[in-house]
Amino acid sequence: KIRTNSRVYQRYYLLDPGLQALCWEPSKKESDKARISLDSIREVRTGRNTEAFRTSGVYEQISEDCAFSIIYGAMYESLDLVANSAEVANIWVTGLSQNSLRLVWLEQLFSSTAYLERQEDVEDGICIQSAFRLIQSVNPGVSSAKVEHRFKELQRVRERMCGLSLDNGAEVFHDFCTRPEIYFLLVQFSSNKEFLDTKDLMRFLEAEQGMTQETSLKLIQSHEPSEEGRQHGYLSLDGFTSYLTSAECHLFDSEHDTVCQDMMQPLSHYYISSSHNTYLIEDQFRGPSDISGYIRALRMGCRCVEVDVWDGPDEEPVVCTGNTLSPTLSFRCVLEAIGRFAFVTSDYPLIICIENHCSYRQQKVMCQHLVGILGDRLYTNPPDEEDSYLPSPHALRHRILLKGKKLGPGSDGKDGEVSEEDEGAEMCQRMKAANSGPAAPGGNDKDIVQKSVSPTALTQPNPLHLPPKHFQLLKELSDLVTLCRSVSFIDFPTSSESQKSWELCSFQECLALRLASENPGDFVNHNKHFLSRVYPSPMRIDSSNMNPQDLWKCGCQIVSMNFQTAGLMMDLNTAWFRQNGNCGYVLRPAIMRQEVSYFSADTRDTVISGQNLPKPRGSGAKGDVVDPYVYVEIHGIPVDCAERRTRTVTQNGDNPIFDESFEFQINLPELAMVRFVVLDDDFIGDEFIGQYTIPLECLQSGYRHVPLQFLTGEELPHAKLFVHVALTNRRGGGKPQKRGLNERS
């Protein structure tokens, strides 16, 4: 407590049990006098803005953010206080402010509800369920148990527990629907008013949200709940909260919800969403196969699927990984599923990677099924020998391309011999070696799979070299492969001299990473003209995923991912392809196409708060209590990768306040992604609560809400982070600067 005589008094302030008055202790006054009735409060003023503060000898030592004054009584006396932190000051200012717009609106709401309840014999109040529905309409994430508990606390002195007074209803509404951080933001732009007028709101929208159109009045009409506010052009705290939590303030720029990039560039100028062994839905050796693998991948926007075809019973080819324990699927059924879902999510071309292991007779059946089921959508036009680049995704809309082996120009219309592609052969060899060793007592199939996967094996530079096999390729099947002919990679000079634009090399992960490390410039230049496909190391028997950014940074267009395996790598892949309407194609940076360009940016990220953070899935040790903290991660080229951590907020998942800022310098924004990860701090082991990953190019400026997701990609109900994002010093290439960007979460 501050007085004009430079005296500072330490006091403990609290609300009385009935929530009717502000009390303090210690005090020389009698207890009934050491109190201020809440009804007598005229104004709660933030900052050092009273005579007592200005004439105090400690004025310069007091933080503006921690100071506030309570103006009360008929004589407009002031109680001048300094909290021990800005956060505590915000909470008191928010709680003590008498928001007349809100109170009038609440009175109307609760009164109309009370009238209806009286018709059902609930006298002098409203029932808890009705009040809960009103509160949940503003704060959907609040639990009925917490609301009911608060109601009963407030009216424990009442004999009847079925009803509650209108005052109690408003008090509970304040408790569960007032967010201090949003109130403090409102006060900053409203000059200490209880609402934003059209000028205040326009100033906020221009300064923080990057909006320049005259949208204030329209926004107020859309979000202000009170009739009085809409009539006068005022946006109250509840209206401001409604706006900030609406789809308009989503972190992800809705401009990217539809195709927004140039789709007229050659096919090799795009990253292409790709699935590995699409038919598998668990591990690579013993896991089940299912048509749903194709359906799920295609619905997620995947534009490159894999089909390994082998001889099957009754002269019908089957799809499986050869020499494994995974069950087979009918080739016909796989094609029917692909044909049905190929263009449900995206209109742009679908590539089917055919790994052909069939006999001559069953190749004829394969050809019949491909032509009969896929029909005119199958692209069979031969490439023009004079073309230096592939056609564009726009030119190939609703077309299906086959990637596979093709007979050479000297075949003279006859069948011929080609080398066989068998990407699973090395995995099978290693599995046999693993299985030939002594089995562990009590071991199971999963143990064998895990035993075969070692961290060193995933990155070893010299994988097993298996002699290439050859087989007779049917001429009719060869003719169906046009723009994506599979060829072996020898070296970059050979490719530069002899490879055609419609020829595609597939790289095993270990080889691709070695080339990216030893010859990054050559790899980037190679990918400016030719498609490159990278598939996982054969040691990823557990269907784990490589980091796609390790290959995207060298321009590799097709990085095959195990869509069935959730985690960081699939988060990056899924988020990356959202930036162009989830169509499965993302235009690569100009530096990876033809122009030599340089671009960089600085980003400042501030983590403000979280809302409705649940306990981790499967966690029961601490009941419903969580101690959340947030990691902000930057993923991109190696020099850009970084992560920062907020402090832990103990025992608060409802509305934890973090309010921490981080700065990152990003050299290649077009390849950068931001990932928010929320964890529960626990001495046994921190547990995952939720995450959200987004390309830097898709971030919206200003104050935004981030919807958290499970590892599997589903949205966590009502769980969000409140963020503010800013990009500064943006230089060079990339897409045109839309708005300033400042991230705060």
C-alpha cells in the first residue's frame, strides 16, 4: 500500500468469504472497518495514475505493470497498491473491475433463464445445469463438475441446493469466463475503459493483427454478445475474447487452406507428399496389411503411393512385401481403392510406384487391371524427347502416373529384360540374420523386430550390396510407364549427361543422407531438373520415420514416409503439406528451382498462456492435476534448428500463464517450421499433452490461438495456446510479405 508521505505498508489483501468486500490485514482498524464494499468501488485504475503515486517518494521505484488503484466511495477515495508481480496485479484488476456491459448482459441472460426455470418450479434462481450451459457457451472447455463445485461453494449457506441466485450465477461466470491476459490486453488498447470502441479496436487490428481494412464495426456486430455494446459500437471483454478465440484468430493463415501457390511449374519443382509401403499399417515385417492404408493416405493428401506386386493364387497378382510375414492384399482391390479415393482430397496428379515382381502371365493380368480400373485417368502419353522438364501439376490434374521399370528404346515393340526393383530385399536379409540367432527366452515377434533395428544400422554408410536380379517385362506394361521411368543412380555427372527429365532415381535413406552431406550442391542441382525419391532405410523394420527436412533441404521431391507411425517426423510432414491447401504439392524455394536467392528473417516468440490442457493420455498418477510447460521448436536447415522452454506452471491446466518471450534468427524461412509442444512436468518422466506444427510461411501475425493436437493428429477438444507472433527483418526471396509477424504463446 502506497501513501503520499513516501510510506510503504505491507498488507495482505483478500476478499471476504461472501465475496462482498475487500479486506486486508494487518490493520489498526477494527476488522469491520478494514474493508471496502465491492459495491462502493467506482473504478479500478491501472498503473501509477493517482495523486498518491505521483507525489510518492518511491514513484520511480514502482513498476507501472505492478501498480493499480481502487477508487471507491462517495468521496472517490483511492487505495493505491503495488502487487509483487504484473501477473498478480492483472488478476486483481480483472477481478475487481465492474464491467457494466458484461453485468447488464449477464443480468438479461440469467433473468430470462430464471423466468423459464420458474415455470418449472425452481423458485428465486436458476438450476445449475442451465447456468452451466450459459457458461459453457463462452468457455466450452470447462467441466460441469468444476462449475457445480463452485456454485455449491457460493451457496453453502442456502438450504436449497437446486437453485442459485442471479448474483451467484454472475460470480461463477466471472470465475470461469474471465481470462486475465485478455483483459490486460483490452485495457492496454482501451485507455483503461471497460471496452474497446471502434477507434480502439481499429488501432489494435492495425498494430497487432496486420489488418488494414475498416472492419471494426463489422467485427463488433459479429462478436459482441450484449445488445448495448452492439448498439453503441463497443466491444466488451466477452466480445474481445470471442474474437480472439474465433477462427479469424487461428494461428494458421486461412489463405493456405486452399491452393495458393503457382501450380504451372514443372513437376520436379515441387515437394510431393509420399507414402512408403502404403499397404502396411504397422511394422514392415510381421504387421498387418490393409486397404485402409491407401484410403487414409489419400485422404491426408498423399500424392505418391507404393504398390509391391507379386504372383498370387488363381492367376491374380497380390500386394505385399516379399519374403515377409505380412499378409497379402488383392492387387485388384488395391487399384479399386486407389481409383475411388485418388482425387477425393486433391485434383493434382497421383503417382503410383509399381514394384513389379510378377511372372510374365500375371503381368498381363496386372496390365488388364490397371487399364480396366484406372481407365482414362491413367496417363500414357509418351514424353517429348525435346522437353527439358516434366509437365506441371496443373496440366496433369486428375491423371495417374505410373512409376516403374520401362523397356529401353531398342526393344522394337517386343518384351524385354530389365533389372528388378526390390527395396525390401535388404530388410528381409537382415531379418533372416536376426532370426537365425538364438531366441531370447519368452521373446515375441515384436522383440525380434526391435532387436533388428539399431541406431547405428539406420545411418550406416555401407548397406548390404545384393546382386541385381532381372526379369522379363511385358511390353504393354512397360508402355503404361511414361513420365516416371525408374533408373539406377550412378553418380551426378552421369545423371547430368544422360538422364532424361522423365527418368527418376530412387535413393535409399542412408545413401541420400551421405550424398546430402558430401555433395549437397550437386544434389540440389540434380533435383532442379529430375525427380528424386527417397525411401526409408531397410533397418526401419518398426516403421519409424526419417526426418524429411534432411532430404527436403537438398531439394528431394519425394520423401516416402510411414504414414501409420505418429510422432515428430509425421507431424513435420503433415504440417508441411498443409501450406498449399493440403493438395500434396508444395512449390520448392526458388533457390532449389533455378534462381539463386537468399532470404532470412528474425522471429520473436512469446508464450502467453494455455487453456483447458488435459492430463496426458494414459496418465493417472496425479489425477486431473497437470504441471504444464511449453517447448517452442524451430525445424529447418541445421543452422536454423533451435528450441526454447517456458517455465512450469504448477497445478494449472485450465488457464496457465507462461508469458515468456523467445527470439530466433532464421536463415531459410521457406524451409522452416515452428512446433509447439506441451508437456506435463513430472519427476517420474515428463508426459506429452499436445502439439501443433506449422510452416513459418503459414503463421498469422498478432494475437492468435493455437489448437493443440494428439500425436496422431486429431485435435484435442478445447485445448489451446494463446500466442503472439512477429517476423522482423525479413529479407530477400520467398513469397511476398503479407503482414508483420510476432509470435507470442
